[in-house]
Amino acid sequence: MTGRPGDLREEAGSLLEETTALRRDLHRHPELGLDLPRTQQAVLDAVEGLPVSVSTGSATTSVVAVLEGGEPGPTTLLRADMDALPMTEETGLPYASEVPGAMHACGHDAHVAMLVGAAKLLARRQATLAGRVVLMFQPGEEGHAGASVMLDEGLLEQVGPVQRAFAIHVTPLAPSGWVASKPGAFMASADAFRLVVTGKGGHASMPHDAVDPVPVACEIVTALQTMVTRRITVSDPAVLTVASIHAGTTDNVIPETAELLGTVRALSEGSRARTLEGLERVAGHVAAAHLCDAAVTPIPPGYPVTVNDAAAVDQVLGVAEALVGQDRVARMPTAVMGAEDWSFVLQRVPGSMVLLGMAPPGVANPAPNHSNRMVLDEAALATGVALHAAVALS
């Protein structure tokens, strides 16, 4: 057995049926957050019989499988996240979610299935594998910082020094089977905020006797957008979105408070800090101008910027070109403003993440990640299997 690209492609293709079956099983039974007992068991069942040492987490339902190579070499960490999103699926697929209010709408089911497939390819090459491969199956990526939980639990200390780390994230917005990445900032930081504007309640017919927080909240939303465009450089961008506004209970009462919920995304720690500072400053002063108070509720810091190591990106894209062809590999000109808790791993280990295109065939405008109608081209699962294995073997 070899690590030649043609051999890996062929073998990954031969595993496509079982890789797809695992992905569909996980898709039917999504689980949320850090506690994924069924998903964990599915992974344990899938790697049973492989020559790997397996451990599970105590702080979360993680799985770590280590494959020892037959020759000296680096330790490579490969990761798949496992959790779903709290939303109702509307795809109409025959294997659609059977769990009300939960859906694999970010492709984590595909991530797990591809990494399991790669484990099988690598196990066949154990004798000639240089170094070790650590397979990291991680819960809680969707807002629960599962990667950080696993690191805090001692993942890197448990498996010894790790020289490189690699992860794949699927996207239905790129052509199926294409691989894309970039060095440096690859995905944004993510911080949530809750802002409460407090005025003085009263009768809706007599606003002059009250201090209405509703128009003040609306003015804060527009002022925050101006702040971002005028205080944050376009060469180091940030995005501030107010995604929810709630105030009042009926039509003839001016409420005392209005609540805004939103997110801040940035591509550097500098822009992140400036945007968060500007959020509090602008909200506070706009509110004060209208005799209101504005308080930003402290929320623990979110995910940091996902930063790809430049040398790792060069290596991985070179491997991808050999695997799928130079015309199907792209160097991204800009980062993705979504966020990833893979960022915590890349703070500790040089490595990278790539996007794997899975646009469904014949669909002009595919639904994106986090859509209740997201559909993936499962044929590209074979590419992900082969790419994981090829990176570990390179």
C-alpha cells in the first residue's frame, strides 16, 4: 500500500458507500452541544477493529484515536467536529433529521464520516506511516468551544508533542471537490453581545411623559454600523450585526427597556478590540443623548481569529493539487467571516484548515451553511477522506 495520490483517490472512492452511510446515520440523529452520546458511540463503533488506541473525554463526549506509524516522523493531528445546530430541517431528504429542532446544517456529519474514512486508509498504511496520527473527534464547535474544552482536558499533553494540525470544513457554496484555503487569518473571531437600553415606561399616546427606549435602540443600530465603517480600516475588517431586537408587550405601552442581541466578527485582535470598545462607547453616548442608559452585559470572550500557518497552507495545497489537480485548488483572496473553535488548536500547533466544496449538482444557488435547506454533494466525501490521509502521509 502506498500514499500515491491515485491510490488514495481510488481507495477513498471504494469507501464512499460506507462513508456516505455513516454521514446519513449521523444526519438522521443530530445532537447538540458538548453532550453527544449517540454520536460518540457511532464513532467508537466505526473505528473499532482499527489499530488505534482510543480514549474518551470526561468533560465532554469526545473521542481521540491515535494511530502509531511504523517509521519515525511527526505527529499529525486531524480533526472532525461532531455537533449539530438547534434548527428544524426543511430539506425533504429521505435521511433528514429525525430529531425535532436539531439539524446537521454545518456539515459536521460529513466531517466525522470523512475522518473515519481517512482512519481506515491510514490504518492500511500503518507499517509505512512516518510518525503518528491523532484523530480528534470533537463535540461542541457550535458556540460551546469544544476544542478548548479538549485542550483544557489535556489533549496535547495526552498525545505528546504535536507538530502539525489539519482540519477540513465543507461548504456547499464552492464547486464539488474543490479545495480552497489561504495563509494567515482564515476565519474571523466571534463575540456575542447583549445590549439593554433603559428608558422610562409610559402611555404610548404621551411619549413626552416617558423616555422611549425603542427609537433609541433603532438609532444605536444605525450608529454602530457607521462606527464600524468609520473607525475600522477596510484592510483589517470587522462586522457588527444586531440580529435581534426585542421590546414591549402591547401596542399602547411604551416599555422601559429594549434589548439588542448581536455578534462582532473581526480578522485581527486589534480590530476585534476596537470594535468591542466602540460598541460600548457609541451605544452609551447615543443612549445618553436621549436620556437613556445603555448597558452591554458582559459575555465571556468568544472564538479567536482562526490563523493558518503559511508553511502549512503551502504544504496542504500542494498535497491537494497532487490529489485533485491544480485546476481544482484555489488560494482564497479573502478570509471567511464565519468563526471556528479550531482557532484554539491553531494557537497551540502550527497547522491549517481548508474548505472543501460540496455544491450539490444542478443547483444554481445552493443554500449555505447554517441554512435549514442546506444540501451537500456526498460524492465529494471521497475527496475529503483522501485529503485527510494524504496530509498525514505527506
